[in-house]
Amino acid sequence: MPFTLSPSNKFAKTNTVECFVSVIIAAHNEAENLPVLLKSLQEQEYIKFEVIIANDRSTDETDKILTDAEKQWDCLKVVHISEVPRGMNPKKYALQSAIKIAQGEILLLTDADCEPCSPGWITNMVNHYGDDTEIVLGFSDYSIEKTLLNKFIRWETFYTAVQYFSLAFIGFPYMGVGRNLSYKKSLFKNKEGFKGVSHITGGDDDLFVSRWANKENTSLAFSPETQTLSVPKKSIEAWFKQKHRHLSVGVFYPFRILVMLGIIQVSYIFFYLLLVVLLFIAYKIVIVASVYLFRILTVWIILDSIAVKFYGKQRRWQLSLFVPIFELFYVAYYIIAGIAALTNRNIKWK
């Protein structure tokens, strides 16, 4: 059955910002996800935009879906990739190929398994550009499912966002997520795109940000209207493989960022180790429990106040209630995943 776009948009179009925007997406065997993404992009309120999708050697129905959609929607352009140059990562090549033909100065990147949370996604992301802004960091959540793994995935995603938004806020931007990231085409061109990291699997988002973002040229967008929603992994193995790929590029971060992140993670590990030591030294579980509860309460208050800004007052409870449990999971996961990322370099996009 051929793919069909909606005959008309149910949202009234506005043109609050005059900038032309190019939405950039790399797709590899995304037939299952593309219909949802395309319809959500068609419903965007923003007028002056195009959607460029790089079809990276797909072997499923991706090509047919994109071919049908391109005929029906003038805003859509498709770049078909049949071969990737030797020594270049496929996803980076796909993104670079799409960016090359982009007409917009503002590039807005997302993934094929994502969808905007609001019809005002483009408008609200673009509104974060100021006179000196060249990069806008966005937040991408995962859809809600009734499993413990899903809750942990969303909690870990939120906690990671707290880290990179917080460091960016104090002047040390070091990463963004390709599921919701924007930067200017002129910046990408002037810095020669992914030159120097084009061979690395992953890092099309965080390595680009860590190299070229700074306090003056970076803006933060985390309100619900600027977010995208992604399809979460269904198994621990698939999720761990994804996180393994993400963590593996961390060794290429600037040294000062590695030190900051290392201090954060080591503080978690040492807290729980010292808690055990304290239990054996003091022999009083009341003291140990008091120390633990004081720290957990402090962390909970801080994260809960931040969650309100990301999710609103009602949705924040879905994640903040799990702080005591997931923090322990997080420490164990980070140790295992960190070691795996440093020792195993056989990593692929898909």
C-alpha cells in the first residue's frame, strides 16, 4: 500500500520568524518510523522550511515511502545514497550529503525514529536563535511504556540532559543529541563539517558540539514545545548497544570536559563505596541511613525542580519518584558501559 500524506494541514500556519529552515534527517531502514515522522513534520506551523532526508542504503521499504512522499509534498527532498566513501562513517556521510543541498541557513536535525512533540517545534527552536547564536541544544525524550527498562531509559536520558544543559549553562557546552539539535549551515561549512572525526562511529552530534560550541554562540531549548519524542529500545541488549556507541566517543571530548564528567561519575561511585565503609566503621545503620537519606533528598529536590522545566508539574512525577532506585542502577550501568566503551571499538551505526 503506497504511503500517503494528509491532504491538508490541520494546523494554521504562521510565519513568526523569517529564517528559512532545513530539517535534516539520516535514514537507514526506517520504513516503520518514517510515516509518523513525515506526518508530524507536515503539521508544523512554520511556513518557510524544507525537509531533507538522506536515504542511506536502505534495503526495506524506506525508498518507496520516501519516493511516494516526495511526489506528494513539495517541502520534501530525498538524497539517495548507494555507496559510502571509504574511511567515512555512514551516518556522518548521510548528514553531510543532506546538509550540502540545504537551502536554509538554520539546520534542524532529528532522527528518523523521532517526532516533534509540538506543531510549534520548528518555530520554538528557531526562536532560540539570537544575534550571536550558532548552535541550539534541544532535548529529546522517549515515549512512555509500562516497563522498568523504559522508565530507566527515560530517567537516564533526563539525567544526561541535566548534565549537558547544566554545563552549557555555566559556559561549558560539550554535547547535544542528534535527535534534536540545531546549528547554522555557515558554521558547519566554515568548520569543514565532520573533518577530523568523520571516520568515528557516533559523535555526529556531541563531537560537533564539543568542538565548536561555546558560551557565546550556544542557546538552550528544553521546554516541552521544543522537544522531540523518540522510540525507545525494547531490550536491555539493544539499549546497551546504543549507549555503548554513545559513550565510545566520550574519549574525544576536550580534556577539561572529561575531567568534569569524571569527577561527577567518580563522586557517585565513591559515595556508595564510602557508605559501605561507614557501615563497617560506625556499626550503626542509623548513621548510614541518615547520610544516605540526606543525599538522596538533596538530589531529589534538585532533579525534581529541573524536571518541572522539562516536563511540567504533573509529568515530572513519572521520573523523579524513581531517583533512589535508578541512581544505584546508574552507577552500575556507568561502570559496565564505560569499561565496555573503552575496550571494545567494534561499533557500528546500524
